[in-house]
Amino acid sequence: MSDLKPITALGGAVSRAQSFGALSIVENSGLALASLALRDGMTPPIPMGLTLPGPGGWTTGGDVAAFWTGPGQWMIEAEGKAEEDFAAALAAQVPGGFVTEQTDGWVAFEISSAAGEGPIRRLMEKVVNVDVAGFAPGCATRTGLEHMSVFLIRRAEDRLAIIGMRTLAASLWHALETAATRLQDHPAA
Amino acid sequence: MTRLNGGLIDRSQTLSFSFDGKSYRGHPGDTLASALLANDQRLVGRSFKYHRPRGVISAGSEEPNALVELRNGARQEPNTRATVTELFEGLVANSQNHMGRLEFDLLAVNDWLAPFFAAGFYYKTFMWPKAFWEKLYEPAIRRAAGLGSLSLQPDPDAYDKGFLHCDLLVIGGGAAGLAAALTAARSGAQVILVDEDFRLGGRLLAESHALNDAPAVGWIAGVEAEFATLPNLRVMRRTTVFGAYDHGIFGAVERVSDHLATPGKRVRQTLWRITTKHSILAAGATERHIPFANNDRPGVMLAGAMRAYANRWAVSAAQRVAIFTNNNDGHRTACDLVAKGVDIAGVIDTRSDAKSLGAYPLYAGAVVSNSRGRLGLRKIEVTRNGQTQWLSCGALGVSGGWNPNVHLSSHHRGRPVWSEALQAFVPGIGGPPGLSVAGAALGQGSTQAALISGAEAARDALVDLGIPATLPVLPHAEDAPQTLQSYWHVPGKPRAWVDFQNDVTVKDITLAHQENMRPVEHLKRWTTLGMATDQGKTANVTALAVMAELTGKSIPETGTTMFRPPYTGVSLSVLGGGDSGEDFRPRRLTPTHDWAAAQGAVFVEAGPWMRAQYYPRAGETHWRQSVDREVLATRAGVGLCDVTTLGKVDVQGADAGEFLNRIYANGMKTLQVGRVRYGLMLREDGFAYDDGTCARLGEDHYVVTTTTAQAGAIYRHLEFARQCLWPELEVHLISTTDAWAQIAVAGPKSRALLEQVVDDFDLSNAGFPFMACAGLTVCNGLRARLFRISFSGELAYEIAVPARYGTALMARLVALGKDLGATPYGTEALGVLRIEKGHAAGNELNGQTTAQMLGMGRMVSTKKDSVGAVMSRREGLVGETRVLVGLQPLDPSLPVVAGAHLFAEGAAPKTETDQGWITSACFSPHVGSAIGLGFLADGAARIGEVVVAANPLERQSVKLRVVPPHFVDPEGGRLRV
């Protein structure tokens, strides 16, 4: 184990977490990410027991999950494994596949609602041009948010993950914090 | 007070407000216009050009006259329509566009000078002397022009934006819109109902007609109660749909807190982008007036507005009122006013067969031919059969028929069509796809017809979407036929206003006709008709009719001007989205950003990035001192720079080598695993695109680095090549720019420093030579990548670790390197180091330069094809003689300025004698003077020659000696030690 101390994408020693009324936003710095691309003609594997989803989809199986990023391409998530060589572990599961370490390329914000799906829906309306009614649990997409490219994952009715570029973490936090604060001040707005 | 009984105002509460410093009172439910009228304040402003006294004309968003400066201090907003401003406690409004008091406007002198101010006045008058335009005419005209004034302070409020999606968007919450929304929402479809008013109902609120023999507000309340129970319906009040855009997207502004004194924690307004599968325009209609002599006095109003003020706001503009009409709608106003106890001086109807519908004097077959009253209407002149008589009245309601609000249906170049039966333009074909029109906007003027057409439009739209819907039971309502005589203006000599806001009269249109400005687009621009903030909503059709009459053409032959968004004014603040200052746009921060800030670094914007520019130390008072120190410390010991911003693209696949061979101008397939090669990419047109290094980490695994500036463009270029040019190649691309913190460790002591952090790794020159790369671990087990590459010309490395460890590694290197003189350096020193070494960067790769110009012509391989290779050999490029050279001033105290152009000594500095330009320049502490890089004609053959750098902007001309572009270690020995 290295004697260097990491910092989170937002620059803290620990992940940032903040509540805005029913909504809470948590910086998930423990999430390991690795992308997987298949060789031509390769049968889709089942890495770590995970059935890889089709376009627009996200599947989860315990601590690992996957979302579709392009034809024959997925991003694999592993909760709490940021400090492990997750890319190597994934590569071992998918012989012949192309795996790229992505943990540090991104910042993941886990957004949850203590009041059902309403606050999630209203937050999404303010930050992304995605039809909320058609973005059910199990959906994932890539879209723009304040001119930044992000992945959105609807993990549950009351949970949404927004994964953005790590170097833009502060700007992404600002955007989400602004929107969530306004919803807290005026929930019906 | 001219308050009537009834109305939809809350008399149990009183609101105080001020207008021009005078205090007034109104009630919740009032608009500023209704409250001013209730306080007998008919005069509310001055006209744009002639500074004529003006009053309220309409009761809606079409208002051309009643524009005020609302609020004060930083929130002061000019040109705010009093007719749609909800009254709130403490509201402050001021009249605008006058010099001195509103009642005694000194600029009203313009009205006396009106004969000189006819249409085209400016175009014709200020032609000469030419020199006077910029200094005299334009400033004077600008001072006099415009209506309200700006606070010139930053907007203190927050603005928001959002995105909505639905099956059906209903625009307008009047009879047709409510019926449409009810029909659609009951079907279960996702529906959004938008209305610009603060209360649903539209004209239903302004009329006295019953629905099912009961007041309309009862039916509206029932509908609203049902709406509240339907989760699939979103009702948006105080929201204006201002434009129809591509792919079923509509722009809308929600005035979240415009009706409050201050927004508090709320945003002021929200810009919504609504994506819908189908839309129904139920925006109603706008009444038109009939121009007659001096028809612009305060108290002259639209008859429908007069009725709205009476029924909804319990206000009459005067105790004694007259009506001028060409249809039965004017009589409706008279009847409602009579019922409210207002004295009717008479109904003047252009139709000779008109019948009285109530207890008021009727002047059938008559017109209003003039008016009197300096600051407000006192008398009207009625002409019948050549006989004139004057009637006393304080207000006149004018009704010339109704124009359907076809605006949104005419976006996307849709053209409205003329209905002879209605004497109005109705929605035509070619408008926004998926938009249907209902109610008065379609020309369905009666309440019953509006209700039915709204419900049917919704049902039809849902059927198209495959959603079954049934028509609701609709209330019985009035269904009177439209009875209108085509009558467009009262002939006469004095001025008769058509466009009140821009002061365009019938005379101006006549003059336009005389001057051959006959096509409507010419008419509009020459007279400025319809070009004010109201966009001529009450004027345009009337003006077309007048022009048609003059040309002898029909109105449809005359045509309409183009309809474009926005329907009503939209503030730039809400379009801007709200964030300002450092949050104005997203900023990319490097992994060591906070560390650099803690060291006192000065930052510079580099595209979206914030980069440390230099690190000032105590005692350094000028940036050059810091930069010189950083450069010298790097050349003497070791310097550290965060170079994470360079683009990094992970390239994997069986055909990755072949792919890169086609991307780079030089060969890349032969690169050995564990080695790095400098690479040059060309554009398709043969010009240089970008440069950088390519490292081969494994058999099928490469990492391409790009310049910071071109990282996004090159990634896009690679993806295009992969997906579109050569889909048969098995290649996968991943941008890993953010994933790795990369630190340049440069200088003769860089190896000594790195040896202290690597874990069991041979850094010797033999074990890890120049242009080697490897995966390794550092600081006891942290995954890292090491590249022996140099941008500075010194022995140098770039070390990459997972981004979250960037700060820790940087701090560790600085701490361990203390005895070696380890010095963090910023982008300024980075630039000096690379100019001294003669490395090309963005300034040299500006899209106008070729490999040959950069001295890399032989890098473009002839043994294989690559993007741009063939085009780089075309005649025009091969014949180019300008090449990269170094430049040094003969007098070391003189500057070298990037952008200066190069000329032979003694040549006049002009385009014909131009021999090149300086791309990059800096002060070189190594050389002891300013130095530069530049492209010079026949440069390679002119080493030692003296040229002149001309900088006409600063009137500088400096003699420079042409030298090789490498000021430091031209043999490259330092790189390989």
C-alpha cells in the first residue's frame, strides 16, 4: 500500500456529502470504474456474474454494475474498490477484451431522495434535457449538463447517479448544489 | 376612483404602490394598468418619436403604450408593460421617455416638428456632411432614441432554466386551451398547459357571458379543481411560450417571482425548453383598432380591453364612455358598461344597418373623425353623412375586429392565410410540425366554438399519438356569429396612428407608398412599423390593409412580414441562464490545483482549464522575476510542472498500430513496446494539425498524447477515423486525460529526484533511455506510468499516477527535491523553456502551417499513406519557402513581439514585401535577451541575416538576427545523458 494520501475529485480528504431537504448528494469516491470493449465477434461475457445491458441500460449485481456506453462497450462499476486494481481484476474476467482503467477519470455523485421520486424528477428537470417519465430505474444515458458531458444512471426510483469528468468536479458540484438548493427553498417550483 | 362593482379583485386587501412618485392604492388581482385606471391616471407615458401623451390601450401582452420603468435601484426594468404587471405591495413604477415632468415633456416639441420627422427622415437628412455622422448626428439621435433607461447596475436576481417533456403542450389557458387540456389530461397523456396570465381563463375572465347559465369563473374553478387531481397534467401560469423551435421544442419563460416585490430565495424567472410530441396553440386573438385623426390620446382604448377592465378588474377608464366599432363586439362592450352603470355617450358604428343591442345612443353609418384633449381624451368628433358633431367623453373603446394570434403557428416560415369571411389572417400551412390551432387563434370567435375546437384538437392530437381520448361534456356558451364590416381607417388630413409604439401613422404608410417602399418587408423597415417591443401586434394587419388600399391590391396579395421568436420580449438575463463570474462556464481544474493555489500560484485560463501560470515567491514584485527563476532553476536543477492538461487517448485493439500509422504522418507501426515516438498529425488538407508523443505500452496498447488546446478536436478526429473512415480496423479509443495526473520532471537533476520515488526501477540511461516508457510503481506500490520525454530540452520525464494521487506526488517530489533545488513551474516558464528549445506549440500549429514549414517535411512518410499525406505534397504547399527560424534582437534591450511581421532590411513594411511572422516570443534568461520563433521566407538559407520585425500597432520596428530555432543544446545532448 502506497504511503501517498489520495484526495477526492472535489479536493477533500474525505468525500463531500450534503443534504438539501429531501435530497442528498454524496461524492462517491470509492467507486471503481473500468471500461470494457469486446473484440470483433466476441460473445458478450458475464463478468463477475453481471449480465451486460443493452443500449440505454444499467444492470447491477451486488457490488458491481454495468452501463452501456456504445456498441460492444460498457462501463463497469465496482462499489468501494477505487483503491484496488479493479481494471486488472476485470481484465482477468474477460480474456481478450479491452479494459481501460477509468476510476480516476470521473467523479460520481450519488443523489438520493428521502421523499420518493418527486425530488429526483424535479432535480432532473432543472439540470438535464432527459424525459424523466421515460428514464426509469435501470436506465442510463450520456447527456449534457451545464455544457459538461455526464453519464446519468437511474439506480432506483429515488436514486440517481451523475458521473462527470473528474477535472470538472467542482463545476458539476456547483451546478447540482445550485439546483438542489433552489428545490429545497421552493420544493414545488 | 372609477371602480365599478363586481370584478375578480380581492377588495378585502389593499395594496399600496407608487407611480411617478405619487402614492396610489389597488387590490390583489389588479394589474398596474387596472390600478392606474382605477385611480383615474389615464396618462402613463410618452410616445417614442413625437413624445405624444399616451395611455393604456389594451389589457394584455399586446400593449404598445403603457410601458413603464418598473422597480428601482438595480432591479429597475424599462419598457415593462403595465397591462401584464401584477400589482404587489410597494410596487414602484415611473413613466419613461420624457424630459421634465410627464405632463410637460420638453421633448414634445418633436410633435410640433412632426412635418420634418416623416418616415425616412433619418435616412434622408443625415447624409451629409459625412464626417458629422459619427461625431454629431449619431450621438444626438442615440440620446433622444429609446424609451426607458437602464439601471446600469448588475442584475441582483437569480435566473434558472429547465427541460420538460410531454405528449401534448397546450399554449393558452382560455376557453379553447382549458377544453383541450381537460380532454387530454383525462386521457392519461402527459400534458402541459401554459398560460401567460396569472389566472387561468383567458377571455372568459373578461366577458360577462355565462357558461351553463352561471358565471364562467365557476366553471373555471371546477376545471382547475380537477386539474389539481391529475398528476399527468402540469399547469404553468405566468409562463409565456415565446417560440417554436426544431423537433417539437418550444421556448417558454416562467415569471417565477416577477409578481413579488423581491424574489427572496426564489429565482426571478425560469427558461424552460419544452419538448413535446404534439402542441395546440390556443393563444386567442388580439383586437385591432381603427385609425382616425388624433386617435392616440390617453383614454382611447380597444373596446375589448375596456370590457375586460370593467368585468375582470371592475374599472372604467372614465365615467362617460363612447364606442367606435365596425362589428357587434363594440356593442357588447357598451352593454357590459351600461350594466355596470357607466354612462355611454354613444356607439358609433360604421355599418349603416347596425342595430342597438342595449340602452345607449347609436350612431349607425358614422365614424369618429377626430378627437380633443391635451393629456387625455375630452371629446370626439362624430361624422355621419358629411355632418359632424362633438361628443364629450373621457374614454373611447375602438373595435375594428379581431386578429387571431397566429404568431407561433407562423414560426418555421409558416405563412398565415387571409379569411375573407373573418376579414383576418388565420393560421396557414407550413408552420411548426405537430402544431394544431384551436379557438380564437383559429378564428373560432364564439365561446362555444372555442370550447369545442379546443377539445376536438386535443382528441385529434391524441389519436395521432395512439392515445384514446373522448370529448368531455362542455358547458353551453354564447355562440354569436361574427358580424363585421371591412373598415380599416377613417380618411382625413390630420395624423391617424397605426403603430402607436413606433409612432407610425397612415400618412407614413402613404409616404412609403409614394416612395415605392411597397413590399411589406420594405414598408416595415422604412417606416419601422411593427419593429417596437410590441412587434406591432395591434398595428400590422391594419397597416397591410392601408397599403393594400393604396396599391389597389387585395390584403392577401399584399402579404405579411415574417414571424419570428420571441412572441413577447424575453430578458437577456433569463436567456443567459444565470451563472456569472467564475461560474459563468465550467472550469477544468488540474489534480494539483488546490496544492498550487496553496503555494500562491497565479492561474491563467487555458481553454476550459485553469493552469498555474507562475509561482511568485516573497520578494518577487514582477512576474518576470518568478518566471526567470523557474526557468533557470529547471535548467540548473529540476523543475516540476503539472501537465495533466495534455490530451491522453488510450488506443487499444489488434489494429491499433495500423490505425496510428494512418493517423500520424510519420510511421508508428514500427514503434517498439516500451518506447515513445514524437508524432505529427496532418489535417485532410495537408496542413499540420497537432503534434505530441505516442507511447506503446503493450502489443495492442498505445497512449497518444495531444496538445492541451487540441485534445477535444483530436479525440473527435480519431473517433471519426475509427468509425467512418476505417470501420474495418479493430480499434478502441478511450480518453484518459482526466484519469492520470501527469507531472513533468525536467532538468539535469530529474533522475536523481525520481530515483527517490520509484520502487525497484532502473532509471539509468541504459536501463531507461531517452524516449522510453514503462508501467511501474512509486512510493511503495502506487501504480504509475513513466515516460522519458522532454519539452524543455533538458533530461526530463513525465510521470503519471491516478489523478487522486497527483497532489500527494507533487508535494512529495517538492519535499524530496529540496536539496536538488526542485522548483514548481507554471505555463509561462513552460513556454520559455520550449521556445528556447525551439519546440513548436499551438502558436506554430495554428492551422496555416505545414510540416515543411515546421522543419519536419521529411517526417511525412512516403512509405505509407496517412491522413493529409497526399495533400501535403500538392504544388501550393510544396512551394512554400517560409520555415521556422529563431530570432534574436541585435540590441538585447529591445523586445520581440509575437504577431509582428518580418521584412527584409530597408523594405517598406507592406503586404507585398511581407516575408513571414513571429509566432512565439519570450524573454530568455538563458540567452539574456528577448527571443522569438517565426516563419521566414527562405529562412533556412538566411541564418545570420538581419531582418526587421514590424509591429505597427505599437509603432515598433526592431532589427532581429536570424538564428537556428534551437537556443539551447542544439545537438540534443542533454536529452540523452
